[in-house]
Amino acid sequence: MTPPPPPQSVRFISDCFVKPPQLPPRSNRPLHLPPWDLAMLSVHYIQKGLLFPLPPPCLDPAFDRPAFIRSFLEKLKRSLSSALFHFYPLAGRLATLKGTDPAFYTVFVDCADSPGARFVHAAIDLTVADILSPTYVPEVVQSFFDHDRAINHDGHALSLLSVQVTELADGVFIGLSINHAVGDGASFWLFFNSWSEIFRAQEKGAVDVVQLSRPPVLTRWFPENHPAPLSLPYTDDPSSFLAHYEAPELRERVFHFSAESIAGLKAEANRQCGTTNISSLQSLTALVWRCITRARRFPPSQVTGCRMAANNRARLDPPLPAEYFGNSITPVRTAAMVGELLGGGIGWAARLLHVAVAEHSNAKLREWNEEWIKRPQVYHLDKTFDSYSIMMGSSPRFDKYGNEFGLGKAVALRSGYANKFDGKVSAYPGREGGGSIDLEVCLPPATMAVLEADPEFMAAVTVS
């Protein structure tokens, strides 16, 4: 029997650093980080990217593709430099400030003393279909992102933003790795959207510095009576405070749910509860929580949890602007016994989630910050998120398919190795829009196989 061919690997062609054309005067001051930022120091960078087909002329053997790619990369670098003018912390590095008190140790962003954001050009002998056709996301996609397995504290030495552009035989993948201690998912997509906006403006002849339709708000929010900087509970050796995480063997699959399927789940959840208040995402999350829990085959008495990443910007009083650049998220947890969850129906689970989200108030957010300042701690993927629970991350509300770089609309969104574990689910908008949702589900192989045979779950999945 002929052995299978070896897996394809990425060829790194070049890399450089990109800086903004100029820095504002305030960039000379340390950008101190509040609790929601510092809590992220031991988790991975955010790694998300978009897959674009190349324009048809590029596939003609007579076309000068190398010249097209060179021009494309230069345009990306130019627009990235302009984007960093508005998002200048992403051109910086993390730094440590130590006080005379041995218990005083804080991490901040040094915006001035840095070579800038990293820009990588790579290539691989695969097609767009090779990425999209398999049932499970190919492991090679993880190599489409820089800073593989880095945790945010590594941003002392690594760039806080790295862009990797990977050429495929008939496409391009643009993958971003952004330090999660500097920004959350809303911040990530605000930057991606702004970079795309600048690229399009410069294609039309705009100058290097483009005025954005949604400029970021870079001033960090700190709880009242607790000004910056905030101290962390370690001195010269942070190893006991931080940890690198290695994920178990996981299958990763993207399931598509049409707008009609989502509407049906929402209607059924609200019907079972006799209400109209349960949202589409709460209904879908209830389905996923129930079905993954059933696939894990836990005993009825086992407690299982569901966490949902909640954007806190509008929940604070006074609220933060939607363009607040930083972390303003906390996981909202709901728990139940397996027997109750599986015996109560989708409405029963959705009501639990709805109540938890409704109770996630300004008072709770301020209490969380006060408790953190008294007892600082960071998230650890192997401790914060247990194997009896699921975690719903990202959001279908972010504008992910509105990013175009002269290549038209992306055909798919994919993510890297970062922040994946047994039970991690990420919600993305479906490419066709209209309320459709894609769920990126990470489970061990055996659990994934049971989920794929679950009639309740697969009845809601839309096969394209």
C-alpha cells in the first residue's frame, strides 16, 4: 500500500516590522492596564483570520502573479502602518514596572520603545478547497498564524500584533494574532474593520493617515478610587502566576445554522418558556450546551456549566463606548445537573442562560473589579474552563465578513491554535448574513463523533 503523502507545511518567505507613520505625544507615557486586561496575561493571543480567493486573472498562467503579490503586500503594509497610527498600542510591547516595595509589580504597554507590529509573508501548496472541503478544520490552518502557542505575557518580547499573509495556490489567508491583554474580540474586529477601511480608502488615492468612521477609544477604564497602576502578586519570577497551556487532542468543526434554523430554535425556546425575551444566541447556546453534555455521557448527578463571553461596555453605568479599545468582557456562568439539563428541554436551558445574562449588571461588574483588586488573579485555560462545561466565545454580531482588501468578500473565517480546549465553541456570523451563524466547535474525537450523531443537534444544522 502506498503511504499517504506527508502533510503540507507553510514556507516562510519574509518578515518585517511595521510602524505607524508618526506617534501622538501621549504615546510616550505608559499605557497602564486595568483588571480586565491584566486577567488575560496567561491566556493566548487572539488568532482569527479570513480566507480569500484570488481574482480569476491571477490564475491565468500568463499572469504576472509575483508582481501582483508584491504590490498586494506593499498595499497591506502601507494601510497597516496607517491603521497603527490610530491603534498605536498595537505597535508597542509589554513592559514591567517594579517598585521599591517588593510586592509591587505591574505590567503596562510601552508604546514608544518598540520595533512595531510584525508582518509575515508565507506560502503553502494548498488550494482554498483543501481548507474548506474536509469535515474537520485541517490542522495546517494553525500554521497560518504567527505567535503560535504564545501567551499574552510573552508580549514583553513578542510583538503585540502580528499579521501573517499566507499564499495558497488559488487564494490568500490573512491571519491576525493580537495580544489578548491589550484587547478583546470587539477590539480585535474594530482593528480589522479599520484596517480594511483604510486599505479601501488608499486604493481610491487617500493619504497615509485616513480618518476612520469609528476611531478607537484608547483611554483605559479603571474602577473609581483605584487609579493606575495596579499591582500584581509576584515580583521577579512570574512563573508561579503564569502558565503555558497545551490543548488535548481535539477535533475542530464548523457547523452552519441558517437564519431559518436559528429562528426556529428561538421560537421553540420562547414557546416552551411562555415568553418572547430569549434571544437567538441564548437559544442556540442552550441547544449546544444540551447536546455536547449528552455527547459526553456524564451521569445525571454531574454538575455541568455553560459560560458565555459577555461584552460589558453597555452594561457599565456610565457605559463605555462601543469603540472602547481594551478588554471589557467577563464569562457569565450558568450551571445545572446533567439530569435537569437533559430532561428540561431547550427552553429550560435557555431560560437559565437568559437569567444569568440579565443579572450581569453594572453592580456585578464593579464587584468583580473590586474583588480582583483585593486578590489579583489571571485566567488559566486548564483551571478556569473545566471539562464538564462549555464556553461560548466570540460573537456573531461582530462585522467579520465586511473586511475586504481588494479581493472581494472572504469565503471563510478560521482561527488558530489559541484558546482552544474541550468544549470551546466560537460563534461567527454566517457568510450569507441575515442572522445565520457559524459555530466553531472543539471536542475530543470520540465526543465529536457522538455529537455528529445527535438527532436534536443535527436537525438544527444546515447542510450547505
